[in-house]
Amino acid sequence: MRSVRHLLASALAAALMLGMVVALPTAAFAAESHPRPASGYWEVEGRGWGHGIGMSQWGAQGAAQQGVGYRQILDFYYPGTTVGTVPDNPIDVRLMARQGTTSVALWAPEGVTLSVAGAGSTTRTFRGGFVTVDRREGDRFWVRHTTAAGAKGPEHAFTAAELTVSTDRGVAVGSGSSGNGTWYRGTVQLVRKDTTTFDVRNRVPLEQYLRGVVPKEVPASWHTQALRSQAVAARSYVLAEIAGNRAGLTCDTTSCQVYGGRAVVTRAGAVVTAQEHARTDAAITDTAREVRMYGGSVAFTQFSSTNGGWTKASTRPYLVAKHDPYTGTAAGDTRTTWTDRLSVSTVEAQCPSNGRLRNLVITKRDGNGAFGGRITEARVECSTGNRTLTNLRFDLFSEWWRVPPPPTGFFLSNTLGAEAEIVFQYGRNDDEVLIGDWDGNGTDTITVRRGTTFHVSNSLRAGGADYSFAYGRPGDVILIGDWDGDGVDSIAVRRGREYHIRNDNRPGPAQEVIVYGHADDNVLVGDWDGDGRDTLAVRRGKVYHVKNSLSAGNADVTIAYGRATDDVIVGDWNGDARDTLGVRRGSQYHLKDSISGGNADHVVTFGRATDTVLVGDWNGDGRDTLGLRRLG
């Protein structure tokens, strides 16, 4: 493991008050512990709305706004699926507000006859007004007619276990003797549940069903290509859902997909609120009978409002986890990123035996995207014991959230990107901070220096040091490197142009002393040739004199790079085991993958211009990335 890469050896001072780890990624995960707040809630920030599997509806809108066609959108969200066609067969929709009901009111549009049919040829017709159906007597369906004038009409008892209620223009479903109802296309099925209750269903042709789904799932004002994507996804989803359950049913809520029927209507049949829309009707017509197929079957095309920028994997091979470049780009998207409050009472409800919550501890994330990804496991620590949780959405928009990190601390990223996945507070404000692989496990961690004492931590966390030792003088300039190639970083002190090197982190005299460069040189440490041993380089203006051995004499390589005013950092940015240069200009970093002049290979924006930059391999993947120390 190569040593820490700082700005300059003379600019390593850093510090922070001891605190708790609040976020770590999967690759180097440490639990995020959140004590019970006195306020009664945690302020949280999150990503996504819904499960995040399959198509992101806001992502489809963003893609459409960028000129991507609906089939290409579906190709992206359901990789490996193909275009297919299906017949326009009827489907049965459970109306969830009317499952296990004891009574329902049904009526027809004005001037239309309502037909109620039982088994065989038993059919009764009613014109005007409404009928009330219940099962209050004799294990039968009782159909009672109320005329438009409010008078009592005929009634009939059906012994059948299922009734079909129909007109040539659909049926309205409501409750009681007054009030509005929902007008459904197709027929209404009343299915016996037991001697006194029954379920209400809507049997409707597939394409007509979609007219009540698509505008409930996405705004009808959206881009045409996004509406077409939704039409195909909804059509495929319901067919795969029905094929996958023994009852062959779907429902009208978010447990399946939202279905609003044709319209909300009065008892007289006047439309109060249309549930369909001409633009979504057109998208359904434009994609008529089109579905996505996989392996000869209709694909289970799950979707959610927004995936937060990263899709979540599921059990189908075409439902994969991957970065989504479209989600978060559409105008008006307020759910790809969000803030909210998580109440203590909501979390405390998970305590065993009604205990009092002490800590909420996030123990696992999926590793995909910001914050280390979606939470996959947590633990509540309570006065009555602990409980492990795997459903971490609580009452938030998704399970992808975190309690924001403190405004000060260490902010470390495992990629050359703008997100810090590892955030914690450690040490004191007047500590000098050093980075290195102190135990040879391939991961860089933090040591703080107080005078001549070094307090070494072998993990990226708050808390006490793993061990401490004394070395050198209070005014020494400290360098960190793997001087002997054993995989463990250790300390050297610089006094003018002399370097006093130890190959272990113990007290005692230097094991090697060398003279190199000028007393006023800026000194850098790195493994420049990939041999596993760190050596020195000195900077004079924008010229770098690089040595591949710990010895006096001329440099092995001399190059010019950047500007004389640049701050300089060193790291192995591409994982080839060779350290190279980078320059910092404010919050922008220009990184080279070779010891050479010319343009940067990577340009990264990270943090603030006032932050202290740190460099290390925080997750042991062989690549150095950036970290920040922020004092306020």
C-alpha cells in the first residue's frame, strides 16, 4: 500500500472534535449510528420515490425531453427485453376500497338500462335511479332498486355466487343512497366472499383499462414519448402480474398500479372529474397492444416515480441495478432528491416489547450511488433490546436516505466524483492530520499528531486511537511513506534537506538518514516507478525533480507541470501502482495518470476552495481518491 498523498508536506495540519461516524459505503462500511435526538426527529435527506426498480417515470420524462424515443427509453430501463404484441382481452380489476364489502350502490349513465345477471339466464334490468346490492339475508345477493324519484322499486334475490352488472356504456359504483361514484368501462362483477360479504371487481378490455391507468401514473401534460413509455410499461406490467398470480387478478392501487376508471360521476350521471385524458388516450392508441417481452413471456415491467439516479435490482434478469443518467434531469422533478423529517416515534414503534429507542444504527447499504446507496439493513437499539430491520422506508419517500453529515469533519470519496461517501468527525482542532496505511491492509486511515506523539487509527471512524507512539521533535516536518516496500506506511521527519526515516511506527532513532534537494524545496512523497517503495520528489516552481530511490544525487526524472502557484497533490489515480501528480485550483483538481507534462487526464470538482484536501485509498481498491477536512 502506498502512502498518503497530501497537498504538501508542510501543509498537513488538520483537526476535528471527536464524534460519530454518520455515513460509510459498502466497500469500507462502518455502521451509521444515530442517537435519539432531543428534538423528537431526525432531519434527513434522500433520493427517489418508490422502490426504484425498472423504469423511473421522471427518468423517462427526462430522457424524452432529451430526444430519446419511447422504445429506446424502455430498452434502457428493461435491458434485454424486446417488442411484442398482445390481444385486447378483458382483465379483472379488484376495486380495493370495496373488498369484503356488505353493500354497494350501482347505476347507469342517464337514459341507459342497467342489467344484473346471475347464473344461467337469470337477468334483471333496471332503468333510472340506482340499485343497492347486499348479502344480508339467506346467503344470497339482494338487488333493490330505487327509482330516479327516490321511490322504492322492484327487488330480486340471486342465489348465484357471482353477479355481472352491465350497460352498453359502463357502470357507476358508489355507496349508500346518495353521493358520487366512479364510472367504469366494461362490466362490474360482484363475487361472493362469504355469507354476508362480497368483492367488487371491474372486468374491462385491456386497452380501455389503460385509459384509466396512464393519467393516474404520470401527468398527461408530459412529453409524448414519456406517455408512450408509460403506456407500454403499464400494459406489460398488468399482464405479467396477472400471469404471475393464481387468481388472475390485478388491483386499482399502488400495490398493483393506480387505476381510476373513466370518471367520477353524480347519481344523475353527470361527470364531476374525468379520470381519462385525450393525450394519454393518444399514447395508448399509438402503442396499441404493444408490450415488452423476455424469454417468450410478457416482461414484468416494474416502475416507480423516480429511482433517485440509480435503478434497484430485482429478481428478473432485465431488472438490474445501474446508474440512470436521465433521472434528475426533467424540469419539475422534486422527488429525485428531497429532504424530510423522520420522527423518533415512527422508528421507536419497531422496538421490541414497546421499548424506548436509544439508537438507530444503519448497518448495510447496497453500495449504489450517493450516501453509499439504499439502506438494506438497520438496527434499533432500545431499552428492551435490539431488533434488526430490513424495511427501512419508514414513512419516507424511499429507503435511500441518510441523516446529513455534520457541517465539519472528514469527507472522503471512493470515486473521483462530487459525492463524499465516508463522513465522520475525529480528533481536535489543533491536531496535525496524517494519512497512511498503518496496518498493511490496503486501506488508508487517519493518524493525528500532537507534539511528538502520534495517535494511530486503523479504521475510518470516530473514537480512540488503536495505538500511540512518540517520535521526533515538535517542530519537525512529517512525511509518510512505505519506505521499505513492506506494505505498511511509516514516518519520516524532515529537517532542512535531511530526511530521518523509520520503517516502523515506533520510538527510537531513524533507521536511515538521507540528504536530498534544497532546504527550501517543497517535498512530495510517492511510488513513482511502481516498485512498491515510496521515494521523494522536490518541486521548484512548476518543475518536479523525481527520485526513484532513497538516495542523494540527481533526480531520475525531471518534468514541468501546471503552474508555479498551483497546490500539488500526489496519488495513484488509475490503480496502476504508480503515483502521479495532480494540481488543485480552488475546488477543481487536475490529475495526471503519468509522470509527464501536458493536459490533465481527469478534472474533478470536489468540496470547497477553503477545505483541506486529503488523498488516500479509502476502500482498498488500489486507487487513490480525494477526501476533505472541513473546520467550518
